[in-house]
Amino acid sequence: MEIGQGLALMGAVIGAGLAVVGVGVGIGNIGRGATEGISRQPEAMGKIQTAMLIAAVLIEGVGLFGLVIAILVLFKVK
């Protein structure tokens, strides 16, 4: 394995890990904010849950793009 291939593999692994960590932090922040919002205004629970789910789906989509790019780099290097 050449040094360039090793660096590309390491970059793909680090990129996939960062994508997963970023998604975890984002979903945690959404959950915390939604919990606080619902506890302060229980009557707005439906609107808060809808906004929370939409934001969570968008964050998961970005994380999925990061993982797909990392997988493409892995297959391109081999």
C-alpha cells in the first residue's frame, strides 16, 4: 500500500467518524431543546415535536452524505 492510499484511507475513516459524532451532537441538542420547550409550554408540544423531527431528519441526511463520501473514498482508493 502506498503512502497516499494509507492517508486516503485514514482520511475516510476520520471523516466517517466526524460525521457520526456531528450527527450525535446535533440530535442531542435537538432533543435537549425540544424537552426544554415542551416543559415550558406543554400546549405547544405538537408544533415542537414536528419541528424537532424535521430538524432531526435534516441532520441525519447530512450525516448520511458524510458517510457516503467516506465510503466512496474507501472504494476509490482500493
